[in-house]
Amino acid sequence: MAKFQFRLQKLYEYRLMQEKWAKDEYLACMSKRIAGEQEVQKIYESRVAATSVTYSSIQDRLAQEQFVARLESDQRAVEAAVAVLEGEEDTARENWLDTKKNAEALGKLREKELEGWLLEENRREQGELDEWSVMRRIA
């Protein structure tokens, strides 16, 4: 029995690799975004903890106010970075879905060619069996 060879096998393998690379990029972008969101949460928790403490002296209160203001500024900066990361994540996701669609299209083409090849192989084998049985009856 002959071995099935897909004429676009190398291209199919390359598209699968592209899909894997795009998926890895998407997962990396998602990981960065999640880390940014966790950083925002940490800053928020620090702000809440800093505002819950009451100080008796004015200088301590001013220091607390400056600290809270700095935390708010840091939080806004990290939130802006997270917004950029969300955009990058969306772009990476779209890229991954496009490469996945391309790989699936070649996969379907490969499956159709394999089905046709198997059908032809089965017909060829059946013909050989028929010929063998005819030759055997003659003998």
C-alpha cells in the first residue's frame, strides 16, 4: 500500500507553527495584562491601608496625604499601561485567530485529499482482490 503524501504538507506544518507562535504571543500578552491588573489591585490595597490609619500630628497627616497622592498617581499610570496591554492583547488574539483559521483551512484540505486517496486505494485493492480471485478460479 502506497503512503499518503499531502502535496502542501510543508505549508501545513508551517501554518501550524505560525498558529503556535501566535497563540504563545497572545498568552504572553494576556499574562502581562493580568500582572498589570494585579499591580493596580496591590496599589489600591496599599492606598486603602494608608488611608485607614489616623495620625495625630499635622506633619504625619501631610506625609500620609502625600503618600496617598503618590499611590493614586502610580495607580493611574499602571491603569494606563494596562489599557495599552489590553489593546496589544486584542491585536494578538485577532492575529492568533487568523492564523488558526488559515491552519484549519489547510487541515480541511488535507483531510479531503486523504479521504479521496483512501477511496482510491480501497478501489485499487478491491480490483486487485477481484483479479486474484478470478485468477485463482481459473487455476
